[in-house]
Amino acid sequence: MRLKNNTRQRKKSIQGLRSFKDSLPKNIKETIFKKAKIYSKIVDNWKKIAGNDLSSACYPKSKEKLTKRLNLMVKRGREVDVEYSRKFLIDRINKFLGYEFINKIKLTTFKDKKK
């Protein structure tokens, strides 16, 4: 393959298809990676944010991109505990990050196999 010099993001590239990461504009790319780092920070510190009792009952599944909503996976039978702790979790996450990252929590149940 020949090297080609007329690309927007890189100085040199291989002729052919560019990767999706390289075809994004710089400001959008930075925003996407920043949000991914923040979500991974929440997942890494989940036990510290939620506490021992709630962290054993649920864990974060994903963060929706357009809305400020966090999806939580909740063990079957512990939904009521997590439902009553929604406001507490939202406040703790936002306090942990220092700004309003989420304002809603969506619960999804799963069956625990360890019983």
C-alpha cells in the first residue's frame, strides 16, 4: 500500500479506509473519550460511592449518551432497596464527580446465580 499525504487528522496514512476514530473531528473525539473515562471512574469506585449494602445489590450497566440517565442492574428481590435509594445514589455520584453528571436512574433486574 502507498502512503498518502492529504488527510485531515493525520500527517500520513495508508491509502484506503480510515478507522472510525481517525475520521471524527477532534472536539467530538475528546468529548466521547472524556465521558467514557468518567463512566469508568464511576464503575471503579462503585463500592465507595454506593456503600457495601447497595453495591452488593446493584451495579452500573451503562450511561445513556444523550440523556443524563444511568442504567443500573439490580438483583431480583433487592429492587425496593435500590428504588428507595435512587435520590441518595444520584446525589453521591454527582458529589463524587463534582458536577451534575446524572439526574435519573433506570433499574433493570437480573437473577442472581450465586444463591
